Amino acid sequence: MSHSLLAPPAGFDIKAAHVSAQWKCEKPLNCCRIDPKSQFVLVGGEWATPERVNMADGKIVKLEGGHESWVFDAAWSADSTRCVTSGGDGRLVWWDLTSEKPAKLHVLQAHKGWIRALSVSPDGKTLASGGNDGLVKLWNMADAKPLATITASKRDIYRTVFSPDGKLIASGDLLGAVVAWNVADGKESARYDAKPLHTYQGGQQVDFGGVRALAYTPDSKLLAAGGLYKATNPFGAVHEPIGQVFQTSDKKMIRQWVANAIRGGIFWSFRWLADGSLVGASGGSTGGFLLFFKPDGDKEIHRLGLPNILRDMDLAADGLTIATAHHDRHVRITRLAPKKA
């Protein structure tokens, strides 16, 4: 999606943000994606059956029989008639959503291990998937045919995002590397140093953290990356959310935010808003939050506490509607506009 940085939607007001609806799903949620027409939100979580939630009435339709493990991400076709889901089983599943009972179109064993990241190109034609095998794969969204395989990392890929012009696909990995790849030939175009998002804990002998959030501004001049910081005790959830903003022109980091008051938090998702601000979704042991930042500011400009730990966030095409996926099985809708009288 793309919004002008100069023309916020009518009624846009960050400080008026409020939860306007919520619906309970089967189990704790990992992901949520709003369709391009803003009619549905697709969710997946700690079970094998994604769910499509109608945002008008809360009706839930289950997508059954495609996965054998947790669902980690989802992506929509441009016309909202199909979607793709990814899971811990290494599968990508294409679904036809035009009938009352969604039908599987394609089931691919696409990666070795978990597939945490999916994204769709701005023109809706190409799907990118990122797996624990360190690969970023490109697929034809229409027929599931493979287009390219990029050896992006030696470790897990946590997030992918296309540049607004569709020429680059950026990936973020466990070790704090953010790399932009040319879609045309798969070659590296740019590399950003997000090492503060990674911690190696010698006592516990674990790599922890990683790039959990990535977002380009609509003009492609800035790229935001987020995750966690100060992971002194990963197994004890001792860490804090951290976000960084890079200039794409020279790859320099121009801003870093650490949400010091949110112990145990992680930035799971970033989205740029129409007024040029950035919203980050933080979830962890101390709860769920939406935090709003300006690229030229050192601190958040607003914070909205949510009822439960969150694990993902998405922004609708209207620029006013945010969906969040929560551990308490709920998908919630937040509106960036004053409440109606």
C-alpha cells in the first residue's frame, strides 16, 4: 500500500487512536493481514487452520486442510479473491476465497523449516517468502510458479518487504542484517547494519533477536527496521523494543528508538502513516502497545496500550484502520480517528 506523506486521510488523528472492534479466534495468534479492499482480516496462529474474519460483522471462515503446523504469515492477492499462507511445516498454501468454503489451489513444500515472512509486490504479481533456511524465494502470485531463489542469509529470515517501486525485496535476518536484493537478478543492491537488533548470549549459547519489522516509506527514502534490544536474559524475556531508521541514499542510520519503559517487548511490525509518522507494534511479557514516532524525533509522540500481548500488526488501505493479532486469541481493530458520537 502507498500513501502520500503530505495528505493524511480525513479524520486522521494519532492521539484519537482507539480499539473499535475485536473478535476471538481459535488459539493464540501469530499474524494478521487486511485484504486490499479492507473487508476482511486473515489471521493465523498456534494451530494449522488460518481464519478469515469479516470486519463488518465478525463472521469467521476457516481455511482447512492446508497446513500441519502453526501458521506464521499470510498475503492477499490484489483483488482479494485469493490468499497465501505460510507455516512452520515449510509450506506455502494458495487459497481460493470466492466460494463459501475456501478451496486449496496450490500446496508447496517451499522451504526447509519455518516460513515466517510473506510479502506481495506493489503490482500484486509477485510473492516473496522468507524461511529459516536463509532463503528468500519469489513466486508468481497468480499460479504459484517459482521465479527466483535468493541465498539471503546463513540464518533465519524473519521479515521481507518490497520497495514501493517493486524493484527491490528487502530481507531481515536473525543476525541483524537488512539487505535489499534486486528482484530482476537476485543480486545484492544495498546492505544496512542493524546489529543492535541481534544478541548472542554466551551463557545460554543462543542467538536472539533479529529483524522482526521492516517498512519502506512510500517515497523509498527511508527504511525502518525493528526488533528487540538489551537481551541480557533471552529465556527470561529480559529485553526491550528497538527501532532504527536508515536513509536508503547512503545506508546511514539516522534515528534509533529504544522503548525503555517496555520490559520484555519486541517490535513485531512497522507501518508508515500518511502524515510521515511511523507506527510500531510492540508485544511481549509486559503487554501490547502501538507506539507512534516521527523520523526526526528522539521519542515516541503517542503510545496506545492494548488489552493483551500482540504479535503482529497491519494497516488497511484507508490509512486509518489497524489490525493487531494477540496472544489472547483476539484480532483487534484500532481506528486512527475520533470515536463517533
